[in-house]
Amino acid sequence: DPESRGDLWRRQTWVPIPKASAIRPPSYAAIAGTMEMRRLGLWRKPMIVVPNHLVDQWASDFLKLYPGANVLAAGRKDFEKSNRRKLFGRIATGDWDAVIVAHSSFGFIPVPAEAEARILRTEIKEIEDALDAIRAESGKKDLSFKQLQKRKEGLEAKLKKLNERTRDDLLDFAEMGVDALVVDEAHEFKNLFFVTSKRNVAGLGSPEGSKKAFDLYVKTRMLAERDGGKNRVFLTGTPVSNTLSEVYHMQRYLQRETLEERGVASFDAWASVFGQIVSDWEMDAAGRFKEKTRFRKFANLPELVSIWRQVADTVTRADLIRDAEAQGQRFPLPKIKGGKPQNIVVPRSPQQAAYIGIPTPVLDEEGKQMHDPETGEPL
């Protein structure tokens, strides 16, 4: 259909998060795009990383669209310790149109020690900058300073261990010859590490991140250094779901170079330009109101959207309806009573008012609220 052809065309000019809809399976656009990049000679050995339960489904879809394709779908048994050497050798020596692996198996593919060490040194440098900022503002006794100092020591120990690690005989990610990466359900990797000097601010996520997100980040940085970086594709319908900082993490995966050019590669620099930290009253679990500082709003949104759309396609309702009509179908959009959303305001009950601490008004015989005769304040 026209939108699928659009996906393939966009794939040749930059790195998109391809469009998808309930009408067109997203795997079709990714598979067709992968084969097109192979046909043009821009990709030689792409790897597709998919959820564990979809490895066979992706392989089936691939052969449905391209019956003659040379596809290697690696299952869980292939990644068992006794079979990894054989599997990694097959990946390295085969002329594969695609190598399909599961999310949980992807982490078993080692990365070169020097590539991981380079990322760790960058993170340590960012921590040092954050420590300098905290030291200048509130001194070494600040809790955030101690937490970052402890994290820095942990990374330095990890870097030392990495440098002393004995090289085994397993092929690593670089030696396999993988030169492109397609990640399905990429939001599973959004818990990426970051460094910040901000304190007592909710809505940022976990600065330490997850191991699998770090592993993917190292591999995407390796790919970014070759072939102009047009070799990373993320498929997801929810690039942002829990925190605004997830936009920053997606941009780090796909357009780190652009962030560096604009001087917003670090999280604090990015947040100061594109985010707002807002303080507001929130109810805690005990039903008490407390002031909470949260990273909750975007700033300079047109500029952020302009950068974001260099790598992402935004699918609107009109796009989905047009996709369905192009295939002679009707997009299953339910009708709304009255033709538009309506706000239904439910009056607060006396019990709710008493629970949150609002006093019950004193009424006169006519049902009107009484006032203090001396101060005029409502009773």
C-alpha cells in the first residue's frame, strides 16, 4: 500500500521509527525495508531483535513476503552455552538476508571490550561534571554528591575489571559482521542509564538503567560509527509511556550525534532546554498533601519535535483511517455520543470533603452558608 512504500523510501534517507497500524503489520514494513536496503547494497548483514515469543512469527512473515530469502532465526537452544560458538560462526560466515534473535538472547552476543570501555569512560566523565556542579552549589555533604561518587567508584571498578578480562574465543558483535540493527518493541530497552545533578526530582526514571539497555546502547554506538549511521531502526508504538526522559533516551540511541552538535548530549543540558521541572501538591498514600517536584512538562516543543521527526514518524488518526481506506476497509473507530468528548462533572460528596480536610459548611434554615458576624469569614 502507499504508506508501506513511504516507509521504504524514508528508510533510505534517514533512520525512521516506521509507521504501523492495526491494518498493516509493522513487521511487514520492517522486513520489506530490510530487503530493500540489502538490494541497494547499503546493508550487508542486518540483525533483527524481536520479543522472545515472536522469533518464529517474524521468520514466518519474512518467508511469506520473500520465499527465497536466506534467514537465520536463532532460538533459545542456539544460545545455550554449548551451542553459542557454532551459532556465532554461522552468523559470521553466512550471507544472511536477516539474522533474527530474541530480546533475551541478544545480550549473549558479546561486545568488544574497547567499545564498552569507551562508553564507560564517557559516563565517568559525565559523572565528574555533575559532581563539579553539585560541589559548587551545595558541597560534598549533599546526598546526591555521595550517591554519584559511589556510582563513579563502581564504574571505575567495572572499567578496571573490563581491562583485565581475558579474551575468550567467542566471536563478538563486531566480528560477526552485523552492520545494521532492527529492534522490535524497542520501548523494552528505554531504561537507559543517564547522569544528572538534579536532586529530589520525580519523573526522571532510574539513573543506573538496566543491563540490557546498556548492551543495546553500546551496539548502536558501534553501528553509528560506520556507514554514516543509517543502520539503526526501532519499531515501537510507545516510545514514551512513563517519563518524559524517555524521549531523551530514544534520541541517544538514534541521534546522539545530533544532540552533540546542538550541545544537549548530557541529560542536564537536554532537560534545561526541552523540559520543565514543576512543583505541585500531590496526595501521598496516607491521604496527605505534600509538595512534589516533578519533571512533567516539555519546553521549546517545536524545536524538540523538529529534531525528533528526523528519526521518527508520527502516526495520526487520519493516517490510520487513510491506511484502511486504501485497502478497502474501515478503521474500527467507535462513534462518540454527541460527536465529541464531554466532561461529566460529579459533585464532591461530604464524605470526600471531610476526608481531604475541607470543613463541612454551616448552613442556616434556608440552606445558605452562614458567616462569622465579626470577621465575615464563611463558617
